[in-house]
Amino acid sequence: MRMRTLLHAQIVRDLAREAGLSGPDYDVLSNVSEAEGRRTRLGDLAARMAWSKSRLSHHITRMEQRGLVTRQDCTSDGRGAFVVLTDAGLRAIQAAAPGHVASVRRHFIDLLSRDQLDALAEITQTVVRRLSGEQPP
């Protein structure tokens, strides 16, 4: 827990200093930018981020005010909404991504040997599969 806390805090500090984005901003932007059509259902995004819909909705409102995303009603489900990346949001994630990757490399990846990275990848896949309810290969 201590390693995760320290690593996350450092990467988020780097992100804020270099790109002016919070960790949650980056998480939203990266997930939406990778979605088909650069849009995703609010509920699906909340589940992917392990956030409540309410918490995510409030954060999306703040991001809308900054012009990074917009909401679109879902015509097939009157209760649903899509989160859509704006051009400004796309520019923000494109500008932030290289620095974010460099920060993760500097504070984590580059500290580990090839064997450690391979073991970490295998361990991570096992845990993610179990916690997400996926079947092992």
C-alpha cells in the first residue's frame, strides 16, 4: 500500500506540474480517448474507473466547464448519457501522455529488471483476471 500511495502521489504531482491535469482528469481523458468514437457511456466509464456514477458525474461536470468533455443524451436509454471527448480534451490528453509515460518509466519501470517486469506482468494479469471475474486462459 505504501508503494502504491507514494508512486501514485509522485505521478499525479508530475502530471499536474507538467500538464495541468489531475489524476482523475487523466484517467477520464485516457479512457474516453481510447473508446470507439471517443465517447463512452457514463455508467461504463464509472465501472471501468471503479467510481460511483454520482462521483463520476460530478467530475465530468467540472471537466465540461473546462471544455475537456461534453455529455450527450443516449437516445436508446433516456436515463443514460455518453461522455464525449472534445477537441480540447483530445489535445490535452495528447499533450499529457508523453510526460505521463515518462513519469511512470522514471519512477517505476526503469527501476525494475526485465525479470522483475515479467514477474510483475504475470502477477498483475492473474490478479486483474480474478478481481474482474474473468476466467484464466
